[in-house]
Amino acid sequence: MSGELDVDAMLERFRARAKAVRQRGIPPVEGPDRKRFVDQARVDYMDYAMVGDARASLEDGILTLRIDLRPRPDRD
């Protein structure tokens, strides 16, 4: 890989992808295809959002992503 990896920019791209999945419409499909599309969008959003929320470190050429999966406390 040429150049230095910009980890912050990478995480921002994942946040942007999560937002795009949330904002995209459902194409005019019906039945099982519609369900598959919706299910895939749900998985895509979850994957992109988790990586986008990660804390990243790059040390000695090893990229480490820490993702806190603990439930957040209720907010008033």
C-alpha cells in the first residue's frame, strides 16, 4: 500500500456509508426480493455504523479497531 493510511478518513467513509444506507430508498421490487433488499440494507447499515463508531489505532503496521458493543445507558 503506497502512502500512509488516514484512519480518521477511513472511519469517516464508513460513517458516510452508514448514513447513505439509511437514506436510500427501496427500489420498486415486491415479495421475497423486497425482503432480501431490506434485510441486506439492515446488515449493511449495522456493519458500516459499527466500523464508523470504532476507535482505531495504527501501530507498527497493524490496524486495530475497538468497537464497544455494550448497550448504552438510557438517556433522559
